[in-house]
Amino acid sequence: MNFAMRRLQGFGIKMRRLALSLFLGFYFFISFGLAAETKQPNVAGTFYPQDKGELTGFIDDALARAKISPQPGDILGLIVPHAGYVFSGKVAAYGYKAIEGRDYKTVIVLAPSHYYAFKGVSVYPSGSFATPLGDLEIDTEFAQKLMVSDIYFEPAAFENEHSLEVQLPFLQRALGQKNKFKIVPVIIGNCDFSACQQLASTLKKAIGRRKDVLVIASTDMYHGYDYREAEIIDNLTLSYLKKMDGRGLYEGLTQGRLQLCGGLGVVTTLLLAKDLGHDKLEVLKYTNSAVVTGKFSQGVWTVGYASCVIDSQEGERGMLSQVQRKKLLGIARSSIEAYLKNGKKLQLTEDDAVLLEKRGAFVTLHEHGQLRGCIGNLIGSEPLYLTIREMAVEAATRDPRFNPIEPAELDNIEIEISVLSPMEKITDPAKIKLGTHGVLIRRGFQSGVFLPQVATETGWSKEEFLAQLCTQKAGLSPDAYKDPGTEVYIFTAEVFSEKNH
């Protein structure tokens, strides 16, 4: 009897497990299975040619005719129109010309919802999107990172929408067939400014330190019946874009002073770009449908179109944004002030994904232009913001070359931070680029390091730089770096100081 009961109990457990598995499988299907297959086009043959050859010819011709100045910077984003190609395709080509041939692995398309009203943000989670030029796979891993709060999958948002779809053929031609990029389709519904901030923050965390991600904000501009009014309102709207004023743009849109039908995606893109250190927006091309069609009569429906590119003012994005640099400098100064005041470490918390990475860093202190302390950690055994806290205090109080800094000195102290890249072991000193690479020499228990700026400050040749590193820092013979038994590592450093911030 007991044996029979045990068998029945075991059977019951198995059935409950089976039921749970079926439930989870059904849930997964409902959540993601609907998007697992290839989504067919909504507007091929209406907004753009359905024939592959005709579509390819139109886009390639538009790209060839789009004349723009070289874009040497690290391009993060585009703002491009989404009307039918006969109206806005040639304007869109200017934006795609700026990224032509670049190597992106993930392209996020932020588009508005024209046909389906919903709250929040809808992300297509898996599968692929088809165009006449072929299928584009969705970056499922990236898409899943976005699924938080009011960011979810609403299938109906994608059923008839054109604003996202019209960007895909341009991407396929501009980035090339060999570039196996994936897409993250995003439709933005009814959102307030805080929701745009949340989406920008979520995107920032998902992007992290990647430089192979492109963000496209799909939007048209003025919609109305007065072509003269179109240029006035669009010029005002473009002025906010050029300033990268996300909040001002949002307020202008909600007040009706500005017009962008994909405005929430543009606001989000501006907020994200500034957080990632991109502070330059260039308007590559602007026009409106009255100019395109030649129909300037009062009362004719007019829509504005613009292509803009967002990159970094310096031409290259570093490891840290301006916001992150300022935060680290503030942490360094506050940490020194707190320690000198009460002898305790400053209590900190941080949610910035970049500042949570484990990275080596040095904190250098100058007083009236003279070195006053410098301590660093080459490898980084804890989050960067905590490394800066520790090294700032160490540089101020424990550099053996100097007396500890007194509180009265702080106003005259200038803080400089060097955030290090991972170490790369080399066997050929020819790979060392003075002024770009820092160098670590190690032989047994003896080691020494010079930061990249040492070569710039001293004017040494490469041989002098390495010889001084061996003797001054590592206590080795001047030519020890040539010995096969000596390990040589190179790294780069992003250097910034309070005088520049």
C-alpha cells in the first residue's frame, strides 16, 4: 500500500512539473513566439518600390547624389525622415551617406506609432524583418536588455507601421551586404519626458562601452497646409536639435511651438547621445514636400524633412563621456575633502554601467603647476568610481615623495585623472606609440610604469623613455626592456583634469 502511494505521489509530482513546463512554454510563446518568425513588409510597393532592382537603383542613386563633407567622428545617431521615398527618400540619403560603409553590429530604430495607440515603448524581441533586399535579423540579446518597466512587446504597434520599415532598405544598402548587423525595432507610444529619460537610460546601459551601435530616430517635421509656415516652424525645431536640447525640444513639442511626428524618439536620442559624450549635431539636409513637388499653393498639405547626424565634438568618442568625467573628478575631490576632515572614506553608490566597470586608474595632484602627489592602480580590482575614491585619497596622503596634503592646500590643488585601458603584452617595442601608450615593465618582482603623458611632458625619444622607465621606475639596467625575460605591456589612458572641466 505504501509503495503504491509513493508511486502515485511520484506520478503527481511529475504531472505538476509537466504542467509547469507547458505553462512556461506557452508563456514564452505568447511573449516571444509571435515575433519568432520573419515579419513581412507593410508598405513595400507603396512607400518604396517592391521590386528589388528598382529599390536598389533608387537608393544607390540617392546615396550617390547626396554630397556631404567627410564625417571622421564616431557617429552614434541619425535623425532621418520616413515619408514615401518619392517625397523624402533623397533627404534620408544624406543621413545614410554619413554612415555608408561603416561597421555597426547593432542598429536601433526608434519610430513613432501612427496607427495604434498604446502607452509606453514596444520592442520587437526576436525573429527578423523582411524587405525586398533580404531579411534583417533582430538582435534578440540586446532587445531583451531593454525589456524593463514600460518597455515591452506590443505586436499591434508593428502591424501597419511604416515609419520603422522605410529605414531598413536604406540601412541594407548604406552598410552593405557583408556587414552582418542586426536590428532592434522600437515603436514609441504615449510617453512623457520621464519615459524618454528612462528609455535613454536603459539604452545607455545596454550599449555600455560598445562603439558599434547606431541609433536612428525616424521622424518627419512640420505637418500642415502652409508651406511658408513650414519653414518657420522647422527652422525653430532645428535650432533645438542643433543645441541638442532634449528637454527644450520636448517642451516645445508639447506646447505646439515645434513639430516632429517622431519627436519622442528624437528627444530620447538627444538625451542618450549627450550621456554617451556625443555633443555635436549637424543638419545635413532640410527640405519640405512643397519644394519636392513644386506645389506651393496655399492649402496644399506640406510636410518637412531633415537628415541630421550626431557624433562627438572631438571627432572620436573616448572611454568616458563629459558627464562621466565630471562625476569622477567630483568624486576625487569630495573623497579627499572627506578624508582630510574626518579620516573616513566617502560613502558612495553608483548605477552608471561604465563607472561600475573594473578599470585601472591614476589620480595626479598638482599645486601651482607642480606635482603634489600621484598614486594609481594599474589593473583595477573594483569598480572605477571606487578606484578613483581610493586613489584620490592615496595620492593626497600617502605618496612617499610628499608630505600629506593639508586642508588649507585644497583650494590650490588641481586634480587630474587617468583612466586606463586593459594591458596588452608586446614583444616588439616598435608597437609603442609615444604620447599614446603608457608602458609597464616587469622582471621578476621588479616593475615600473610610465603613463602616456610622460613622453609628451619630457620630450624623450622612445629609447630614452624606455631606458628611464627601466632605471627610474623598475630599478633595472637601461636596456632591460630588450631582454626576452622582461615583460613589456602597453596601454592607453584617457586623461582629463579640473582645468578642462
